[in-house]
Amino acid sequence: MPSSLRPFLLASLALLLPLQAAAQSFDRTFVYEAETHLSHAMGYADRAGWAANTAAHVRGHLVYGPYATNWGSGAGKAVFRLMIDNNSANNRAVAALEVNCASSDRVIARHEILRGDFTQPLVYQDFDLWFDLQACAHQRMEVRLDWYAQAYMNVDKVTVHLDDYTAGQPPVKNFTQSSDSHVQSLVRRAIEGLGFGTYDPVTSQLRRDGPNANDLVFVGKHYMAWIDQTGFYGKINALWLLNGASGDALAFLHEQSPSRRPVSFLGVAEDGNGAWMPGYSGAEHYELPHEIPEPGEDPNGNGQCDTNEACQGSACVKTICNWYSVNEAAPVTDTDVPHWTACSRNRMAWARKNAPIVHEETATSLRLVYAAPITKEADAGKDGAHEGDRCHQDFLFADGLRRPVYLRLGYVLHGDRPFFDRTYQFDNPAGNPAFGQEVWSVIGGLVLSKLPATQPSKADLFHTVRPDRLAIRGPVAPFSFPAGQWTARQGAPPANQDEVWAWLGTSLSWSARGRASLGDSLKMESLGPADNDDTGFCLCKVHGGMEIGGGVLHRGISLPIHGGTRSIETTRRISFPSEYTLPFVYEAESSALYKLVGRQEGDGWSANTAADVAGSLIYGPYATHWGDGAMRANFRMMVDSISTGGNVVTIDVYDATARQVIASQAIARSRFTQPFMYQDVSLDFSLAGRLGHAIETRVYWHDISYVKVDKISVFDR
């Protein structure tokens, strides 16, 4: 290409929106004018660009070039500014956008444009094509428009935005009381344990869909988070729970045996195979159900999508026309959700860098906020087909025009507290009409695991539920869950239906064992000035995931908002309670256990045949927080002699609420291997169906031998 036709470089380009809504900056930007900077296989100069019409031309590349060698090896977006003469004759494909490695004649990105993707005739409109240069680093590159000769088309220009890509481990924010070297070793174990590849670019090519040097890892005492800033708007796509210790004692709570691979508490790559969940774009789901029909979706002309399209007039019952969300890199590929897979083409490039618009640090916390354009991300097919028309285009307002609206997605991450905050806020730029009558709310939440879960740390997480302030009702037995106590879910809906709990109006906790204990429970609550009632969770069998969340920023409460304003900021707090840490240990001489015979002797409680009569040496603690499931009690005891026979004690576990012996065992003198030496005697038992019952461990002394009890420890089994 002649040097006189080289495009100009727009250095440090930033799209500054009203209220600083978004900073959509790229490392480099090139603008190629269609009539001067690009080559043509046919057509003519027309208006501000280069055109072809069906009467005079046949199919071919309307524009191509410029064979640039300075795009680098990162990722980018080519924005084609196009015009069509008729956007309503039919909804056939009229052209395809392409990015081609000219040196190897390899198309690395291609996306067909439908006639209906144009919102107006004879008006220029921008179309994005995302691409990754990994396979074509430093080759001669070209953008191309493959024109299908179906309609007059005019190309004004193609703007190429480029991000550089840097392989390697993400920068680490260390908010712990541990050394940087120890934290770095934990970070390396964690991110390599996801299975995306080696994080040394010298020894291995790093997969671009995994953590890289343009992402961020936050490490506090209670959790570690991979904040994915490439291909996502700062989404936490992996989360590892930590034990809260200082120094080199800081460690993971969940590791896979025998490899000791750290297990993420979220669904992406939880099995260590570098896999993205097919039903979601990353480890958090958000959707905005949208009720405004697009062209061809309103057969009875009443301005809405109806449950019965034969219905006429304003009394017809509205239904969802399409779903809006955020265009992020991970495509939805689950065939159970065809309306979402319809928009899986032309996703944001994995290596696209999305910097936060807010980055604030204190001594103990980090606050980040990202501005994500709300775009059409699911095609409900109200026009009869899930063909994916108008996917990734701007928000459609009630007047039929598309305009940018932003969802501000943020985190407040804490170095010294066992919770983090997820924030949501709408930003409606100045010049827009009021926003919010068209959508329901932002629905979704964190995706903890694929369904069914394969990791033991999460497989039974929804086994028990505890609403804080209000009793709740749900779709499975026992249907009513009292406030302030753990209740076990006892059933499930049919296999082809989701189990959805919504609008519960209270903070919620979940646990695999019916207690708030470190590593096997979590809590979610909604904070903010208003609009906090839509809390819930979902075993979403259609999407194939376990979600906690609900809805935020609802129509009629937080919406609508005028142009040039923002909604309230609402917060979803996710906590990892640690009220109880196993094992539960009860010293025999302490007040937690009761006695009818014997006396304190040093570090334990003993009885002897000279001073005592048969009876309850130890009983208690009447614990109501042990939860349910399979458990084991270790009784640490000693005897004075092992040479004679007989049962010295009987140990048991007793349900004082139900007045039932759960498990019992007589302990013979021969069980002890040495005199006057403590030895653990184990008793296995099950607390299934006994949530909240008062449970005690008991030692009944038979008055045939000196016995001393040190402590009783209770474990999960």
C-alpha cells in the first residue's frame, strides 16, 4: 500500500461518555477510509464512502486491505461503518465482515450481517467484528467486506482498535499478613490449578482465555480472586477460600486429593481442566428481560410481545421479546438454551483489555468499578427463528432507536474480612430518553458450580437453607422454611425444570451440613438504600449451574431513570461464615460437659472403684449446631489396667430432642493397648433428619476400672 495512503494513528483514544460512563480505550486505533485507504473489487465512490448496487455489480469484496504489518500480536475490534438502502425487505444475510491474515490467507474472524441488523435505511451504522491476532502475529493484515449482492451497500470506513497482549501471571494485590513470596506461591498454585496452562511464557504458550498479565489477582486473608479484565468487565471468574491465617500458615480450605490442587469455589474450570461452563459466559450471570419488540416481532402491532400473538389491544399479556446483557468473551454453547447460543457468534476477544473506571485502595480494601455497555445477547425468536439478528447491538428504547446504556459493575474486596461486595448501577447517558420501562431488572448472580456439581466442597451446598428475617416458601419440600434456623431441602422438581427461589425478602445462608462453618457454608444479603427484596437462588438445570443471586434494580422501584443520570447503587454481599470450625472439641473437665460421678484430675475427669458408683461420667453438650449428615465422635480416654476383662464404659450419642439413642458401643478393657495412656475410641453416627436437635455425647462408667476422660471431639465424616 502506498505510504501516502497509510491511515493515521489515533493515539490514546478514549470514548468519554457523559458522567464518565465508560472509558472504552484501546492501546492503538487505526482508521481506514473506504474510498482512499482500502482496495476494491468493484463499486464506486458515493456519498462519504464506497458503494455497490445490485443492478451494476456481482458479489465480491467491496473493500479489502490495507495489508498492515503494525497490528502486533494482541487482539482487537474492527468497526465497519455501513449503510443499506432497504432494511425490511427480508432478513437474509447481505454481507460478511472479515479479518484476514493476508500473509497466510487465513480468515481469523468472520460475521454475517443480516438485513434486519440495520436499524434504518440509508443511515450509516457501526458493526463490530472482534478478532484475536495470536495465529497471525505481525503478518500482513486486512479487513474485508464480502458483499452478497442482495442490496445497495455503502462503506464509509473501517476503524481498527487494537490491544496489546502480555502473557504471564497476573499482577497480585496482597492484602494479607503473609509475605509476598508465600502469597505468590499460593497464587501460582491456584491459577495453574485451573488448567489453562503454564504461566511462564518462556516454557509454554499461555491460553488467552485463562489468567494473564492484563488481569488481576486479589489476595486477602479469607479468599483469593481472579479478576478477569481481558474479555470480561472485571468479572471474578475464580475464587479460592483461604483459612484466615497469618504468615506461612495462610492456606487453601479446599484442595483436591491427592494432588492438593486448589479448588475454586466458582464454576469456571473448577475441575482443573480449563473448561468454561457451556450455559454461561463466565462465573457470573446477568440478564435483562426486555419487552420491546424489534422489527418483525410484533405481528399484531400493539408495541409488545404477547403470550398470545393473536391477541389484540393493550390488554394482551406481555412476555419477553429478547434478553439484554453484556458482550463478554466466553460464548454460551449449551444447546438447551438456543436463544442464548444464537448470540454466541462475534463475542468480545479473549485478550480485549477492559480497565476499571474506578480503582480505589485503602490499607485493607480494594474497590473496582467497570462500565459495561448493555447489548442484545439472546434472541427469543419472536420473529420465528433464533437467527441471532441484531446481537451485541446497543439497547433498544421504546421509540425503536438504539442508544448506549451502561451497567456499572463493581467489587469491594476486603483483606481482613470474610466477605466481598458486588455492586450494580445503571448509567443512562445524557441525551437519552428515560431508561427502564423496557426491562424488568438485572437478574442473575454468581454461578457456584456446574450442575450436577462434581466437586465435593459444593455438591451439597444447597442441602440446607437458613433465611434470616422472614420465613420463606419454595418449590420443594418442606416448602416452608422458618426464619432463623436451618432447614433441609427434601425434594427436587422434575428433571427438566429449574428449581427457582426468588423474591424471598431476606438474607440467605446455605450449607452442606446445616451450620455456618468455615468452608462449607456461605451467606448472601442485599444492601443499599432500597430495592433489596429479590434475593434467591437457583438450581438452574436448563443452563446447567448452581446460582445465588436474584434480581436488582427493578422497574417500578429503581427504574426508570432520566438521561444524564444514574440509578441507585445496589450491593450484593457474599460472606463465608466461620462461626464454627471443625472439629468441635469439648474438654471433659470444662463446663460444656456435665457429670454425675467422678472428679477433675489434671487435664481430665476421672472415676475410680474405691470412691465412686456406676453412673454417667460425662454427658452433654446438648449441641444444636452440629448440623446433619455422617459424623464421628472421638472419645479420648485411659484406664489403669488392661490385663482383666469386662466393659469399662459404654459410649453413645443421644438425641435429647427426640429422646433417642443414635449410636452406642460398649468399650471393653481390651480395647486399650497400654495402661495410663490416652487413646481415642471412635463412634460413627448420623444426624440425618436431626437439624437443630440438641445432641449429646455420653460416657457411662460401669464401676469395674479406673477411667479418665480427656476430651470428646466431633468431626464430619
